[in-house]
Amino acid sequence: MSNSFNTRSTLEVDGDPYQIYRFEALKSKYDVDRLPYSLKILLENLLRKEDGRHVTEQDIEALLNWEPMAEPGVQIAFTPARVVLQDFTGVPAIVDLAAMRDAMQRLGGEPKLINPLEPADLVIDHSVMVDYFATPNALKKNTELEFQRNEERYKFLRWGQKAFANFRVVPPGTGIVHQVNLEYLAQVVFTKTTPPATLAYPDTLVGTDSHTTMINGLGVLGWGVGGIEAEAAMLGQPITMLLPQVVGFKLTGKLSEGATATDLVLTVTQMLRQKGVVGKFVEFYGDGLDNLPLADRATIANMAPEYGATCGIFPIDRETLRYLELSGRDPARLALVESYAKLQGLWRESGSREADYSDTLALDLGAVVPSLAGPKRPQDRIALTNARQAFLGTLRQDLESRHALPANHEEERFASEGGDTAIGWQGGHETGAIEIELGAEKHLLKHGAIVIAAITSCTNTSNPAVLIAAGLVAKKANALGLKVKPWVKTSLAPGSQVVPAYLEKAGLLGELAALGFNVVGFGCTTCIGNSGPLPEAIAQAIREGDLVVASVLSGNRNFEGRIHQDVRANYLASPPLVVAYALLGSMASDPYREPLGRDRNGKAIYLKDVWPSQREITELMGNNISSTMYREQYADVFAGSEAWQALPVPEGEIYQWPESTYVKHPPFFEGMSLEPPGPPKIEAARCLIMLGDSITTDHISPAGAIKPDSPAGHYLQQHGVAPKDFNSYGSRRGNHEVMMRGTFANIRLRNKLAPDTEGGWTTHFPSDTQMSIFDAAQRYQETMTPLVVLAGKDYGAGSSRDWAAKGTKLLGIRAVIAESFERIHRSNLVGFGVLPLQFKPEESAERLGLCGKEIFSIGTLAGEPGSVSVKAVTETGEVTEFEATVRIDTPTEWDYYQHGGILHYVIRALAKQSEAS
């Protein structure tokens, strides 16, 4: 490696020498201290990786001369220290690596070269579903079902763990990847033995989950990428990126009594979405950090994808060290973190110099109020005082969009005084109350009924304060004799084994269970659509009455169709509010003014009667959480349960693909030659789908239940899988046949080419026949017709799902033309050889008069142009021609696109390397 700036140096900590790349050598010429914390991390990365090829002296100078206000235009190469994966995205990544070994063998290369060069950890956390709930044996039964459903996938992962070096698997039932990362995997300052010295440098990573950013709360720079980019990073390819703008978010003051970290993060998310930070780094600073525990920082950092930023990072300070000590890290690591951070200017002290930022905004923590977000976007914050009115507005809007309402229909007709009934209109007739029988009792299920209340997701289950608060609400409610409404499906899915340990010690685990919040599994459940089935009586009533029912969950995502297919309104809330709403039972009720229930004497009990004080929470945390607890729970984290250890492990460096509906050899590398094909011509293309704004990767590649009458459902049934054994789309991401049939199959997708429908429908041209998107794509492929997608703003928001790009490619879609793209999905499209094109400002499909029936031809991509001409010809021969921006943003991305994708590029590079040796 080069050392053009003479920064290579030595740091000694407690007698141990470390080789570092020290900023001090730069300060005579450059004002390094003005750089934001996150850019200092990137600076060190470039200094250490300077090789004259991927990283040059000019790249380092560009970062040192960073202009805060300049539009991003400088490309740099970022090499993360490690990669983390969850199993939904991790399984297809390992499937790809296995298929790449096959391809390498066919090309005459050495298959073993396909192997992680950087450490990679996969945490199995997305496969458990909430089938059983509100019973003491829910955890046991859900775990048994998890292994029955996923045995084929788990065997495959055990093979990968054995076949690939530098690859570890955290078995199922341990926790959520981000919490395991925060509590155990992260080092803050990474070390690597490279004789004759041990290197010390900032811990950095990329992960195959959008919420990888949660680790930013610990001062670790990392973000979510698609599985495609993660695989390349594992194989030693640097991640190319544009030197970003950095937005500073100044925090002052402290949270008021009654406000939680969840309320804070929903406020921050709303502010940053309104500010506009897509593709930017966000960095938190200010003296308010003195009053912000590490878990609260992690909660804020977790939500970076929801506010659109690449990362949302906090600096290293005393609180960082306190958390590392609490979570059982080695004292030697703590000493190294402190010494390194202080020496490099990465340490925060109150009153220290503020960095230069591209833009700033500020928040007094004392202004934060209890909040929810919903009904379908995390950034749509609602003050709890306005929750009832907001829901009634949502209800009216929903019913108006699907049914004719009387012109003089007043909002109060939706809910009687007190919100005890919620009545809608349908075809001029009052509806909205269906009688159901649960056990021996009859109830009316109405619009607004909360049918799911889930304490779930990495956002909050990493935060002891809000979980202790939830336990205290339960304890006070139990003491008063309150009960959860019988139609509410309750669940508690902890993010790690530490959570039930401290809840049990604090005497709160049983209190939560007494209200039906029994532990249902360790992993990501309701938040990703693994909410499991609703009781049949409730599901039937919802469909019979066309009811707009709700879920309340402590998650980070509430997109349409994500939580449960029968639930139209979904709200994010803090864990204690989840418990309170389970008691209340309806979004049409006011949690401040209406009782949660009545005590044994008939007295009305209100939210204020069960809400804990900050002092109660702090005392319980201090008395019941210790470093010993963390060390005990993580002592043997990779061993797994008896069921995991009993799984047979296939042998060999080349995977012997079995007959399976879970793991199938993908077709991506079939017919691949040693030389790249170059950019394809896109002529006489048809539009498969025409979409509006805010199309998420959930819309493109669903993760929830598979409907029996869907193309994916038909495929599984044809292969002998009964609907009860379908599992979920996410669990079947190792099978391209299922996933391509599930692409654009979200039940809430609205395709303008199939008006008056919801779901995976389109119209095939020129036959003008309505059919499923998959069937239409197959018909177009029979005639060798390339396809395009037309879309609005923020195309591809949400989770970092590589299948949203892979499925798009397999359907035959060559280009997506949108008004704007979210960062990860745009990158994934390029990474799988799909062309992202962006309408020019003030232009859109609608403004250009496009209807989607046209035939499209895209100009040449020779010479790597910044824009390209698109010609659309109607059935009558009318021509619309417009220029679109080519969103292939870096020279390296052009390399990937010309090779047909990033994995093809890597295979060819390694095959030639193997040939040369």
C-alpha cells in the first residue's frame, strides 16, 4: 500500500503496539478538524487503502479539500472492515456465491477464489413467525414451526458456514442482527493482524438490511446495501460512492417527562424527511448528546432509511465507552477505543469545535411529545393528542377512495362520542360493525379496531428504557385489573437474549405475559410481515365488513401491505404505547380522554394512571442490567440450539443442489462468457408497469404471506407445497422461481395499466388483455420484447432488497424510468444490469402525456453518456421524445453495467486472475 501523505504511525496502548494512519501528519497543510466525524472515518479508510488504483493520492486530496456546499461529484472507493447479513437477504447472497463457484468452474477458474475476503457474519433473525401468541408455550411452538418450515434453508446455511472461510452464522433464536451487532459484533476500533504489525482502524461495515445504520449510534460508520453489493464487498471489491454532503443535526436540552426515545426518533424522522437528506450523511452533534443514552442514539440511527439518509451517525464519547463496558466488551478494547479516538480527533467533548456541515437543523429535546407515525409511512408523525382525529381522517379517505360516501357525511358519523363505535358508509348503507365470537363471548369488531399490538423490531428492542417502560405499564395495568381487548393479537419479540433476562430480573416479564405479551420468538417478526395469521373469526369479520382495522407496533416500517394483508392502517409507536393501545383496543378512541378500561371497582382508568415516571424506569434499569448479563448471553453465541446442531451438513466446496422449493440454482450466470457483452440495446420495448410516487421495495418484492391464487402460490402448489406450508416470500428468497413470480405482487400495488385493481395486475399489449404481471412478462419474453417501468418520485424506497432488482431483471425489464430513485435500489438496479433513467426536472410520465401503451426505444449508451434520448411511439404513430438522465453514477458502476451486473464483473475478474496464476 502507498503512503503518499506519510501518515503511517504507531500507537501504543497498555504496552501493545498498533499500526495506525494518523491524521496529525496532515494538519500542517490541511484543516482536518473541520471535517465531520463521518468524513474523518472515510479519510482514514482512503489513507489505509491507498494503492494507486482503487484509491489514489488525488482521491485523498479531494476528501481533504471537501467543500460542504458542493454537489456530490467526486468518486471515492470505500472498503468496509466487515459485512453483516440477515437471513432473508443473506440466503440469496450465499446462493449467489455458490452459483458463482459453479460459474467459475465452467469458465476454467478456481472455485475457491469465490470466498469472502473480509469477515462476514450472518444472523438468522427474519424467519420466525407469530403463529402462536398470548400463551406460555408460544416461543416453543413458534420455534418448532420455524425449524420445520426452514430446514432446507438452514441446512444450506450450515453448508455455507463450513464451505466458506471468513463466514460465521449466528443461529436462529438468538436475536435481531442489528441488536446482536450492537451488543456483540461491533468493535468500534477494528484490529487486524498483518505481520509484522497489528493494524488498528475504525470499525466500518455494510449490511444487507437497511437498518444496518443502527450501529451508527455506537460511532461505527456503516449502512445498508443490497445483497449484490454486499457479496462484492465480501469478495474484496470496494464500494464506489460519491463523496457525500453531510447534514449536521444539533441536539440540545433533554427529553421531558413522559417522552420516549421512540417519540424522539419519529420527530427526527419527520424533520429530516421534510429537510430532504436522501443520499446524504446525517451527523448528530451538540450538548444534547450529554443527555442521550447510547440506546437512544441507536434508536435514532436505526431509522436512517426512514428519513432517507445513507447514515445517521453519532461520535465516540464517554457514553460510547459506558455502553461498551455495560455490554461486556473486553477492557483492552475499551482502552484502545478511547486512546485511538482521542488521538485521531474522533472523540466528542461538550463545547468542542463544531465541524463544517453542508446544512444544519436543530432540535430541543424538551420539545418532543408522545407520538405515533402512520398509517403507512414512518415519516408521517402524529402527536398522540391528535391520534384519534388523524385516524378518522384516514378512515374517511380510505372509504371515499373505495366506496361512494354521501356528500353531507360528517366525520363524526365515523365514530360516536367517545369513539366506542366506528361506523363507515358503503354503497349508501351504514356498515362497520361485525359481530364476532371469541371463546364464549360475542363482540362487535369495528372500523379502527386494533387487531395487532406488537413489541417488535430492532428499533426499540435494543432500548432497555422503552422496554422497561412497557413492562411497568403492564404491571400497573395488571394491578388495576385491566385486560387487553379480546380482538387484539399481542406479541413480544425481543431483539436479543439479554432482553428477557433483564425483564425477568426486574419482575416485568411475567407482567407483560399476563397481558398477552408473551415472548413469541427472537427475531424480526411483525415489522417485516411475519405477524402470522389473525384468528379466523377476526379475519373473516374484516373481510365481511370490509373493515379498516389497525395495527400498533414498535417497529420502523409500516408500508402498505407489509404488516398483514388484512390490516389497512398501521402505526409505529413506543413499546409502552403499544401496551396502552392493546388495552384501549381502537384507533377510533382517544388515549388521553377515554379510559383504557375500568378497575375492579368500576373506576375509569386513564393513560396517566399507568404511565411510568422516568425515575421508575431509571431505577429499574440501574438495578437489573449488568455487564455480566451480556457476557453470559453471548458466551457461546455461534453454537445454537440442539435442533440447529442436529441439522445435517452437506459436504464439498461445490454445492450439490437438491430438489427444493427454498434453495434453487439461479439462472443469472447461464451462458456467461469470459468477455463482457457491453451495454444492451433497448428498442421496441413495452411498458410492463406504470406507477406513481413512493413505490417501495415492499411493493416491488413483498416479504409477507404468499397468496394461494398468486403466480407464486400456483408455482408452489404445482410443486406439491400446500398453502399452509407456503411460509413467506422472504423465507423463499433462495428460489428465483418463487421470487420472480412475487415481483410486483404486493396486494396494495396500484398499476395504472390495470386501473380499478390492486395487486400484481397489468395489461398486456397489443392484445389489450388484463393478466398478472408475471404472466404478461412471460408473454413478452416469448416475443423477445424488452420491458420498461414508468414511475414517479422516490422509486425503491424502503428495505435494501436485492430481489427487487433481481426479480425486475428476471421479468425482462431492461430499464426503469422514474422521477427520482432511493439510493440503495438505484444501486441494486445497476448492480444487476437494469438501467435506471430519471426524468428531467419538471418532467414526468404524466406531464409528457405518456399512458404506458407506447412502444419505447432508448438511445445508445456507448461512451457512457450522462443522458440519453427516449422515444415513445403510440399505437397511432404519434411520437414523444425526451431526454432522461442516466443514473449510473460512477465509472465503476458503468463497469458493472457493461458486464451485465456486479457479480458478473467479479467472476470475470477472478477467472482472469485464476487464469494468469
